Amino acid sequence: MTTPSGVPEAVHRRRWAILGVLMLSLLIVVLDNSILNVAIKTISTPAPTGLGATQSELEWAINAYTLVFAGLLFSAGLLGDRLGRKRVLLGGLVVFGVGSALAAFASSPNELIGYRAVMGLGAAFVMPATLAVLMNVFERDEQPKAIGIWAGGVGLAIAIGPITGGVLLEHFWWGSVFLVNVPIVLLALALMVWLVPDSRDPAPGRIDPVGVALSVVGLVLLVYGIIRGGELADFTDVTVLAAIGAGLAVLAAFVVFEARSDHPSIDVTYFKDKVFSAAIVAISLVFFALMGVTFFAVFYTQSVRGYSPLETGLLMLPLALAQLVFAPRARLVVDRFGNKATTTGGMVLLAAMLGAFATLDADTPIWFLEIVFLLMGTGMAHIMTPVSVVIMQSLPREKAGSASALSNTFRQVGGALGIAVLGSVLSAAYRTGIEDKLTVLPAAARHTAGESIEATLAVADRLGPTGAPLAASANDAFLHAMHVTALCGAGIALLGAVVVALFLPGRRRDPAADPAARTVKV
């Protein structure tokens, strides 16, 4: 027997258990980055405590994962449509687990970057398949609720990650933050084999290797140029401009190629719909802010304020709990006020909280930071759920893998650019602020010492008591850099608020113009 929309009755009965398994799979993908966020200071510490990674190497350790993830999501979604989503999910989890085990025992920053790319490869096959399976086991009227719970799972992972990472770093070496993924992967594999049904697109698209190659090369060049500019504190350097220009040129070629292809990775015609495009912009900017803020917030709490990794994880808990609590309930706000008001309000709140980071200093009461995190998470929850529903319901059920891949591609691209752009602004502003204080050091040591606050504090520590003024200068320079970075992020979030206010639908909209109304019944 099947339900009216064709979902088998046996699958329909266990749909909530299936959702739980899908959320566990999602958990490890998101958990990995949120755990890494509290570990980056430890990894930047010289051996044997860490790997002695520079700030640019830390950015690449995060972005190697997100760029491979984003670049392969569409091909992964299409393979799931063609080969079966369950099979692709299982394969992705295995690759992710192997990459995690290798990353745990990396002996250098470059090895860690490479293994993080392997993890991104596995994650690319996990993320789109989870939403695609969800769309195929829930009836249309339950999909917004299921997507809300799914989005809340992101909040749960963000909550668990920093605390788990903090506990592990209190008792084990830095690699434990990656090794912890392995038992979770094994549990998810067992439950998936038992519970999750397979599904596929009866008319799957063709794989687009040229499009995939262009998108990955373009994004890597663009992000490399941005990170390199921050590292040099000079965005006019010829190598920086060449990398950014080449990246933009390759991405432009990608758009042209996709528009002309009969089997594109990204169907650019989707973006003719202003509602759809605005939703994509909104979800990209949420992850731009989230990844960028957590990157510099960890250095603020640990390097400037002196909190341990575990304490940092607990301090970030309000950000995650707000998403966990409000994401499943955001649909109720949408029902009452509409997508436009809900999402615009969320973007404005997010911008305001980013701006609030510009008021923090070395002795700001910690409860103020907790309120900022709480309100930031609340704003994000009221953006992610409504725009995820708009995106997922814009395509037919059998194209759920493509819709999920599109949504997650722009999440990851937004996150990668958040780390690259805001991380580079932070790095450039910090180097500018600390340079004149490094004249007491030998000329050969100044560049490395000015790379990040951790590099400067390591030099100050080696100097003993005479290094105390340098440590104080490092804190001052970092706070100034964080303020500049936060204001840049706030400005970008306000731009996003304008976009969604102009183009997302209000509470009432002509059904004929609603993306959901154009969905093909299957």
C-alpha cells in the first residue's frame, strides 16, 4: 500500500525514525566543523601540543573541507538520483569516517589540510542525500515540519560540537576531535542499513564533469586570493589580484557553460525566480556569518579572555541552543507573519548582533557575550527554516537531491567565503595593528610573529617577563581587528536583509506565483 502521494505505507509509518537516522548522519557532517572551531587555537599551538599551524593554514584546514564539499555537492546529488540515495549515503559515510581517522593522526598542517579534503568528499555525498530521502518519505503537508526539525539538527550539532571538542581537548590530544567521528559513523551506518529506504530519480540527469571542475577551480582560486591577501595584509599584491581575478573569470566561465549545457550541475534558470534567488542569498549569508564569527570568536574567548576549549564550547552554547529551539518553530512565525517579515527580521537581528561584537573588549561582562550569541542563534533559526522550505519546495519531489544540493552548495560556499573574507579582514587588520610593536624582534621573525594573535603570544611567551608588553599589544591589536571584522560582517548581513525584504513573499501570495504551486506532482 502507498499513501496518496506514492510513499509506501511501511515507509510512512517509520518516517520519524528515518528522520532520526538522517539527522544522525547530518550531525557528524556539521559536528565536525563545530568541533574544529574550538580546536583551532590548540592546533595553532606549536608541537607537541598542536601542529603549529598559521592562521592561513587554519583557514585552509577549514576551507579544504568546505570547498571540496561545495564543489561536489551537485554531482553527489545527481549520483544519488541515479544510483540510489541510500547507497550514496552509505558510501559517503564510509569515506568521511576514513578521512576523519586519517586527520586524527596528521603530522603536519599540510597533511591535515589534505585529509580534511577527503572528509569533504565524503560529506558531499551525505548532506544532499539526507534532505532528498526526507522529501521522499514525508507527505507534502509534513515536509515543512520535517525540514524544521532537520534544520534544528544543525543547531544540535553546533551545540554538541564545541562542548564535545572542549571535553576531548581537556583529556586527549588535538586529533581526538576528528577520531570521535568514527564511532558515530559506524552507528549511523548500522541504523541506515536497517531503517532507511532507497529512492532514486526515474529520469536522473547526466553528470557534469566540466562544470564540477570549473566550479572547484574557480572557488579555490578565489578563496586562495582572499586568504593570501589577508596573510600579506595587502590586497593590491599582484599574486592576490591575479588569483582573485582568475577565480572570478573561471566562475564566470562556469556560469556561461552551465547556461549552455543540456545537463548542467546548476540549472541557472532557477535563478530567474527572484524568490528562489533571494532564499539562496539568505541561506548563504547565514553561513557566511556563522562560520566567520565562530572563527574569530574562538580566538577572542581563548586568547584574549583566557578561557579553556571546554569553557569556550559552553560559552557558545546559547548560539546553538537558540537554533535548536527556534528552528523547528520558525514555521509558526512564518504562518503568522509570512516569509518576508520573518526572514528580514532574522537578517536584521543577525546584523545587529554582528555589530555588537564591535563593542566587546578584554573585560566586557561575559553575560553580554552570551546574550549576543543567544540572539544571533535566534536570528539564524528564523532565516534557515523558511528559506530551506522555499528552496526544497521549488522543485518536484523526484528532483529533491538537486534542490538539496543547491541549498547546501550555497551554504558551504557562504561558509567558506565567510572564513576567507572575514578571516582575511581579521588577519590584515591584526597585522596592521601589531606591525609597529614587532620592531623589537629580529627582522626574520617579524612576519611570522605578525601572522596571528597566537603567533605573537607564542613569541611573547618565549621572551619571558620582557614579553608582557608585546602580549598586551597583541590583545589590543586583535580587539581592534575583531571590531573591524564584525562591522564588515554586519554590513553584509544588512545587505542580505534588503534583498529578502524586496524579493521574498509576504504572508499572502497568489498561489499561481508560489514556487510550491509549480511543483510537479508525481
